[in-house]
Amino acid sequence: MSSAPSSPSSKPRVGLFVTCLVDMFRPTVGFSAVKLLEEAGCIVDVPMEQVCCGQPAFNSGDLESARKVAKPLIAMFENHDYVVAPSGSCAGMMIKHFPELFANDPELAEPVKALAGKTWELVSFLTDVMKLDGVAAAFDGSITYHDSCSGLRELKVKEQPRKLLRTVKGLEIKELQEPETCCGFGGTFCVKYPEISGKMVGDKTTDIKNSGADMLVAGDMGCLLNMAGKLRREGSDIEVRHVAEVLADMTMAAPGIAGTEKG
């Protein structure tokens, strides 16, 4: 991964990869990401022509379709210092799997390597690259944090969100008994194996409710939609939000995900 710009006075130009789920289901997360990045000292671009990173097709074994969808992103973000995504899953796809996806295309080998090397998950970018120590946000209540599989296992995103959440005024963190256990979403896994997925998310929501927290927070929209939907079907009033919304102090900008909010 690339290091921070050598000149402390320079503002890095960041290309925000919004992700499909944020674009279609939760635009507030995108606006929160822009706010956080700009407050951290970045110049933020959001290329309008961006689409999917190709992960659904890649995970389903349709590599031809995955390459077709992913290829435009390589040139699209070529002139940015960094590419940042509010998703460990999509960032992991670009960092870990784009080189694999384009391994047999010698013309793209270096551009793909460069893209992978400058791509970051949002919160890890703020803490590890921009050296952000805290945020000017407030939340009067308690949260519990779910460690999404891709962010945790592929990108080692674990302490970074907790570090920033601890600086949110009034916020208390109540850890899950098993914060690193999968919620059962897994992209197409939940479609292929609904019974297994349903049992997994049920175990997760039991853990969430037992935490006693007012709000569930995570860094990936797929996981959040999965858990929020299950909580709502169970009649729970635990609020569900992306970590960017809490850190950017934008929890009043939209209702909780899937309508899971108190009141």
C-alpha cells in the first residue's frame, strides 16, 4: 500500500469508490465518507461513471463478466493519489483480487498493481494514512461493532474503527461476545445457502441484542443490510448504521438502516 504524501502541506487527491450498495441503498454513507475525508485534509473526487467492482460475478466464478465490469475502474482512478471505499469488501476486491483477475493481461499488470497499492478501506485510510486520531462527533448512547469478514481478514481492519469511535463524545462501546463471527451474508452465499445463512444471522442478532447496545455499527453495507433486516423481522428496535455515519456526526441525516431505529 502507498504511504502518505511526503509533503505535509499537500492535500492528497482521493477518488471515492462509492460502492453499489451505498449508491443504491444508503447514499448517506457516501456523503459521510466525503465529509470525513475532506475534514481529514483530502481533496475528494467521485467519478460519476463508476459502477460495480465486479465482486458478485467474481465470487460466482464468472470471471469474464467480473473483468468486463472491473476494467474501467483501472483507468478511472489512474490519476488519483488514493482510492478509498467505505467497504472492506469492495476495497478487498480491488486490493487482493484485481491482480488475480487480470493476471493473464500483461498490459494491465502494472496499472492494476498501482491501483491495488493505493486502494484503502475508509476508516483504515483515515487512521493509518491520514493519521487521524479523533473525530468531532457526538452520540448519546451505546454501540456494538461487528467486524465484517473482508475488512477484518483481508485488510486487517479491527482496531481502527474502535480507535475513532472512542473519540465520539457520549458514545459507549459494548463489545459483542463474538464480534468476528460472520453474519451469514457472504454476498451470494446467502442466496445459495439460505438456511445456513439464516441460522448464522440469527446467532449474530442474538449476540447483538445480548450486548445491550442501542446501536449496531459496521463498515460494510451488505452485512448491515443483512443484520438490520433480521433485527427488524424479530421486532428489535436496535438502530443500525454504517460506521461512517457515526464518525461524521450524520446520524440525524437519515433513519437507521432498514428502519431499525428507536422512536
